[in-house]
Amino acid sequence: MEIMVGKNAGFCAGVELAVNKAKEISSQGNIFCLGEMVHNSQVVQDLEKNGMKTVKQLEEIPDGSTVILRAHGEPVITYQKAEEKGLKIVDLTCPNVKVIHHKVEKAKKDCFILIIGIKNHAEIIGTSGFAGENSYIIETEDDILDAYKKFEKTNLDKIFVVSQTTFSSQKFDDLADEIQTNFCEAEVIIDKTICNSTENRQLEVTKMAKEADVMLIIGGKNSSNTKKLFDISSKNCQKVYAIETVEDIMNITFDPNDKIGIMAGASTPKYVVEEVKSYLEKGKP
Ligand code: SF4
């Protein structure tokens, strides 16, 4: 059996930074994370064992406590509400996401902003909050006409396009082309803000899936970047499994002649990747 492990498998720099900082402070008491720290239940459980609590809304946090803002980022309103409640903010927004927030804040003075991404994804909700009223989220081609109708009601003549950092590179290019065509009367500025780590991971998984007999994609079920890795692999490889932990492969029978590719999403700790590799090699994690 030949095993290939993606060089880009596992935590990206932004998630690693955020999880390490959260680990460092989680035992200090009265530490609340707004939303799941990452889309990975093991990581969240480890932090919670240390004392950190996960909440869905700011309202659940007692006044005067500490709130952790995750790597995905938050809209401006969250900062305002947290301050009103007298919460201490530990802002772990990934620096790459912060750059996008600054870009759209600057551009909104004279541009209509189009944000390419998944509508209910936390990062997109955050970026959209910074982009303000004159903006629209484009998830599929069908959204472009509605975005145009909204744009027409403004007196703006410039469009600024950004992306969710973990969006599919190919899909972004296709949507950006459609936008150029549909907004042909406006000046369209395309800023492909997909994170390098995402692009490298998608390129690598494409190559691996073409070579592999079986692909194992490790990541949380709610992780959109993991889902994309699964979709890319499925287009290029006959047998693809989406797994969260090593336990998920224990009932799979692999052919000893199989070439197996392992890739993991940005919210998967490296030790899970190692456990999967070790199980394939030695029959135990
Ligand atoms: S994928 Fe990129 S932008 Fe998103 S958290 Fe990771 S490093 Fe930051």
C-alpha cells in the first residue's frame, strides 16, 4: 500500500494561531467563544475541557466576561455589542480576513461591493458587515441578477469584488467572469482574496486525487473548505471518503495494492492526519 499525505493537510496558519491563543487563555475562567472555535468537534471539546465555553450569541455571555472572536471574523455590530456589554474582546480574526475587512471598508466609499462566498458562512457574514448596505453576496450565478438590481438603485458606478478566503478557486473565476459580463457598464475591480493556503490545498488535492486509487478527506462535517476538497477529489478519483477521525476508516477494507491519498481541511489538527496515516501503516492509530 502506498500512502501520500498532502503537505498542506491540516491547520492553516490562521487557525493554528487562533487555536493556540485560545488554548493559552481557556483556563483563565469566564472565557467564552462566540460560535465554535473551528469546525472540528475534537478541537472544540479539548478547549472546553480546559474551561472555555462555546456560545451561539453574545447575549448568553455574562457581562464583564471575556469573549473570543474566531479566525473567521465577525461583523462590526458584534464588536459594538460586546463593548456595550463590557466584554473584554480577544480578537483572533485571521490577519488575512482582517485585510479583506479593511479592503471593503475602504472600497465602500465609492464602490458597490460583491462578496463571492457561501451566504451563511461566518466569514461571509463578518465581511458583509464591514461592506455595509451597498453590497451583495454572490454564492451562485443566480445571485448576479439580484445583485445588479440592487446596484442599479445606487448612484455608484464601480464594483469591487472580493472572495471568501476558502472559496473554490475555479468557481470564483467562473463567477468573476459572469460578473464582468453582467456589470459591463460599470468599472469592475476583481480582488481574488482566496487565501494562499486554500489555493495550495485545492491544487495539491487535485493532483493527488488524479494519482490515487482512494482519497481520504479529513475534516469536520460543517467545514466548507473540507467539503470543497471532497468535491474536487470526487471529480478526479473513483473512491473518496469524507472522515472526521481515524475511527471512521476502521470498517473500510483497503486493497494492499491501493495508492491512498490523505488530505485534511484547514480546521483539522495535524495529529488526526498522523493517526490516520499510522492506522493505514500499522493497523493502529
Ligand atoms: S484559510 Fe487562510 S484566511 Fe482562512 S483562517 Fe486559514 S490562513 Fe486565515
